[in-house]
Amino acid sequence: MRHSILLPVYVTILFFLWGNHADAQKDFTQFVDPGIGTAHCRWFHYAPGALPFGMAKPGPATNGSYGNASGWEATGYDYRDSSIEGFPNFHEFQIGGIVFAPITGALQTVPGKLEAPDSGYRSRFNRKDEISTAGYYSVWLKDYHIRAELTATKRVAFHRYTFPAAEQAYLLFDIGNQQGESGPVKDAEVRVLPDGRIEGWVTTLPAYIQKYQPGASVTLYFSAVIDKAYSACGAFNGTAIHAAVKEAKGKGAGIYLGFSTKAQEAVTIKAGLSYTSVENARLNLQAEASRLSFDQARAQSKQTWNACLGRIEAEGRRKADLVKFYTGLYHAVLGRGLASDVNGAYPKNDGTTGQIPLDKNGRPLHQHYNTDAVWGIYWNLAQLWALVYPEYYSDFIKSQLLVYKDAGWLGDGIANSRYVSGVGTNFVGLVFAAAYMAGIRDFDVALAYEAARKNELEWRNRPFGAGKMDLDRFRRYGYVNHLDSGSGSSELWQFSVSHTLEYAFSSYAVGQWARMLGKKNDQDTLMRLSKAWEKVYDPQLKLVRPRLANGRFVEPFDPSQPWRGFQEGNAWQYTYFVPHDIEALVRKMGAQTFNNRLDSIFTVSQKSLFGGGATIDAFAGVGGIYNHGNQPNLHVSWLFNFSGRPSLTQKWVRAICNQFYGTEGVHGYGFGQDEDQGQLGAWFVMASIGLFDIKGLTGPHTQMGIGSPLFDKITIRLSPQFYSGGDFIIETKHNDSSHIYLQSIALNQQKLHRPFVPWQQLVKGGKLVLEMGSRPCNQY
């Protein structure tokens, strides 16, 4: 078996190539800027050394050792900082650690503070000395005159440090300390083996795991080889240094290796990583990187990234749009990375190790992945996966089914298969249904439907980490009754309206799936529940509103008030959270009222850049009337396609692309807004090519709404494994900043009279031609 798994490195490259496209050789990475939006960014946002969907995610940290108060806030790399404390290898939701750092001079073993860089091993740096792109990072560490470089294979991190002439040069392996979202360290161990290999592990207690699966933990393993023999070594625990000792245990555990170096002498570390064992970290290293040099790994990474990004070729005249596009696409495939080893071992929900079945060649039939919550991904990531990366979408479903088989319930978010719900709801069943509707069906459909149905309808013995803890009230009243006080975590009682709307939407999705599978009783029950939104809609105010168990709406009521009945939003924002039944909402409001109100909402919110303005905070926009910086609103600008005014969708979607999104460290995804593992980036990708489905591919006859593409030509390479088409091409004519409105639509030379393209026609390949003009046009 070990011999047969020496191929995954090359499979990784082929994973992203269809046929023999010359376009796969184009350098799309030139348009990727990982530094965009890194002021106040989340832990998993910045890992430029990684491969698409990879496990090894090496990157610099400026404040990763600081941790965060609630377990999710911004930490790791901040564009505004001026010193780097080290280079952690794991960057995932609730997962971080295994830090390497090079220094010269006096030995220091703690990272120190931003305001006093000399208090630790951190080093000052200058942004002009940084190179950061997809799959490669380099920086000049000013305090040590060391050039640091990072790249990776799927499960192996490569570090190359080029030293000056120095009698005292060190490599630090800082293992036993909190990093990013990891939470406090429970235990750690690191040691130097007789052959010079460095190996170890760290067990952490992430805040969200402690909340949703109390007592559970996450362990990270590594096995590293170095291409230079050390002349001295020692262990440390924080500031306590033990010379000539080759093992450290417990909190703060680390190892240092000492060298004398010549000028421009490079030392390379190759670190195999794993979530299951040191042995599997060693195996991952052997399988993927034993014969690779740093430069070979970097070249391989660039090829893989270009093939991955080249799945969509956007052609346009504005470089800023191309940078936003390919950086957004980069973020969309950077997050939610591998959690299984080359031999198919994976971490189970109960803390033991599971085994993914192997094919006849000894390779895993699929992979396992970590993931932040899937809240909102139906309006960005899932659509993009279905269209461009369906093989990943398929793997993602199989991965989630491992958790269901192991623990009995789906987890909206998982870290090492541990439950990390995050938002107290659960949309995994909807994500399953959408894949099936899109034609991705190479998974255990019966098991997936069983899991989705249970997720929508059952509440007895439901663990906290599976979310939907108020589902019993939703079933009892036909909506979640409002409570102004309660015990325990807020999602148990506080979000009555938003949960009602969310459960209605997911009921619709699984209900449509039940219809396709011929499960009539389930279909009837779920479709009845999909109408629950009507019970929290106030026809007098034409807004959704918290409703008590006795049927009365709450008094007093302020529609701008966030958090009272609404998760991370308010009534103005959530009233439009009826994507599965938007035509009915338009009828209830009246088309003229609907259009006038929604148009005015965007006119007003434009003054705050469609989010929280220039306030650097993830929740800056939650009290506004529209907030593009968070999930609940991401479909709203597309609703005019259903209310007779598609020109307003074209106007406002393009305005959001131009104004909310930037190309800077501070103004990237709004100002300090929450780029949840690629969600905002994926939205930009879909919006900028002019395709979007507000139902998230869950309708019986899926149609992608058409917007106002930013580019002159978009070529989408369709997967021959899942779809019958070759390329789907979108061409715009007379497209520029003053010609943003559709004048005519033709699909394969046939005129379309509505701004929609059927999904089934799209995935057969073809050409969509859009004539653009300067005047709003609502009939084609």
C-alpha cells in the first residue's frame, strides 16, 4: 500500500486539468493578491503558501500568538502590522499551530509583542520586501537579514530560509503555544530524532469546539526534515531554555536547532502534516515530497494554481477587476482544506481515527475536509463549486457523510470532524440537495437524503453541535416563537425570525429533493414548512417581525434593531430572506412597493459602501438596511430579476462589485468585513461573470439569473466528469463603465426574453451573448 500511494503529488496537478488546454499554461496567479483585505482578517484568510483545498497552509503571522476573545475574531496576519512573529503551518477554522521561525544572534524562544519586537523572536519587515501570491510567499526579515520563503504540496509545508554569514543561526520549532483560533493548548510534545528529524504534536481546545462539543479537542501532528546538519540543539518551554535537551513536553514546548551559516546559505524544512498521527505526517511527507526540492515544489504549486484558477478565464480591460476576480477565486478554493491523509486516515468525531475506503490501487475513494459553517454558501461557494469545481463538491458531500455515519448527525461546521456550528443553524442538507439538483450525484444518495431529512425534521436527542436546537418549536408552531430572554447560548432562543426563515428555505430545498426521489409524504411535510416565512411576515409593515407563541407580533418593534430575533442582522435585512418563494413575497408587498423600497435601500446603503462603511469591524453593518459584509443579504441585489426591474439588479450588483470590493489591504472585502473562507470572494466571482441563483440551485428547474458581467469574455471550463458540455462562454458587446445594462440576450444564437439561463442548458456548454447599453432596459 505504501508504494502505491507515491502518486498523489501528480494526481494533485491532474485534478485541475481537463484535456490539453493551452489556457492552463497561462499565468493567472499574476492577478492574485493574497494581501487584499488582510486588515482585521480572519485566521484562515491569509495562507499564501498553500495549494487549493490543501492541508498544509504555511503563512506568516503578525499577531497569531495573541489568540482572540471569542474564538473567531480577526487574528493571524494584519496588513497594518510591521513585524512578523513566525510562520505557522495550519490555518483553518478553529485550527492553528506548528510554528517555525528563523533567527540569528541571541537565542529567543517567545514571539514577543507587536509594540516591542525586540521582546521576542519576531522580526520587523517592510511590505516592499514581500512577495505574496497563490502558492508562494517571501519576505525579508529585517532584524535577522534572513529571506524567508514558503510553498507547499497538499499535505507538506516547505520553508526555505536564506541566512547571512552567522555563527549563531537558529531554527525554532514553537509547537506548544496558542496560535490563531486554536484556543488554549492542552498538551504538546516535540523532539529531535537521532536522524535529525523533528517530530511532534500539539493538542488544543478551540473555543467553538468547547462550546458545541464540550471536552473535545484538536490535535495537530508534524514530521519535519531539514537539509542541513545542526551544530547545537535544545528544548524550551516558553522562556525556560534547556540546552542539549532533545525533547520538550507540555504548554510552551519547543525545540531549537543551532547552526553556523555562510552568506546566502539556504536551509530548507519540509514538514509533513496530519490530523491523525505523527506516523501519517511522516507518510504524507514521504508520499508527496520526498524527492521534491523547494523550487520544484514552488513550480508544481504554480502549475496547480494556474490550472485551478484557469477553470474560468476572464478577459477584460481593467486590471483591478481581474485582480478582484482571481483573488476572489483564490480565496474560494483556499479555505475548507484537507483533513485526511494520503492513506485515507481521517480524524473522527469521537477523537479516534477512521479509514476512508481505498480503490484497487490503494488510494482513498475520496478525501475528508475541515470546514467553517456552510451558512450562506448557497449564495457563493456552493454555486461556484457546482459550476467550476464539481469534483470538490462531490468530495465535500462524501466528507460530510463521514461525520454523519460516525456521529449520527450532520455538522454545519466541523474542525477535525468535531462540531463547530458557529451560527446555531444547519444548512448541510440544503447543500446536499443543491448538488443533486445540479447533477452531482456520485455519492450515496440514500444515505445523504436520510441525513438531510433528519436534519430538517428531527430534534430528539439532537446534539448542540448539530444546530437547530429550536426545531421542536418550529415544528410545534409552524414558526419559531420569539423569546426575549432565555438560558444558555443565544442560538437556543434568541433568533426566532432568522431561524424561521432559514428553516423554511432548507425545508424547501430538501422538499424538492424529496419530490425528485418520489418521497411524497416527506415532500408534503417539507413544502408545508417552507411556507413558514409567511407566519412571521407582518402585512401592515411589509416586514418580517418576531412573533410570540400566542400569535401576536412583538411590541415595541424597531426594524433596525439587530440581534432581537435576528442572527447578525435585523428586519430590514431579513425581510428578503425568502429566496425559495420570492415571487410570493413580491405579490404580498406589491411589485411597485417592492421595487421602490429595495431600490431606495441600495441608494441609502451605497453611502456606507453597502456594508459598514470605513469602520473596521466584522459586524459594522449588522444594524444597517443592507449589509454586504455578511451572509443574510448576499442574494438581495439579484431580486429585481423577479420583480420586473432586472435593470436594477444590473445597476446595483455592478455598484457593489465596484465599491464594496477593493484591491487594498484595508479596503478589500469592505473594511474589515468577514471573508468566511472565500464566501465574499466567491460572490464576486459569480456576480462579475453575471450568473447567480437566489435559490442556491435548489429549485425544480434551476435557472441562473443574469446580471451585468464586468468582463468582455468569460470562458468556463466545464467538467467532463459531471457535465456533457465543453466550455460555456459569456461574451459582452459594448461593455464598459457607462454601458452596464442588458439590451438583448442570446443563448446559442437563440434570443432570450427573460434574464435567466437554464442550468441544464448551461452545463451542456455553448455561448451566451449579451448586448450592453447605457439605458436601463427591462424587456428583451
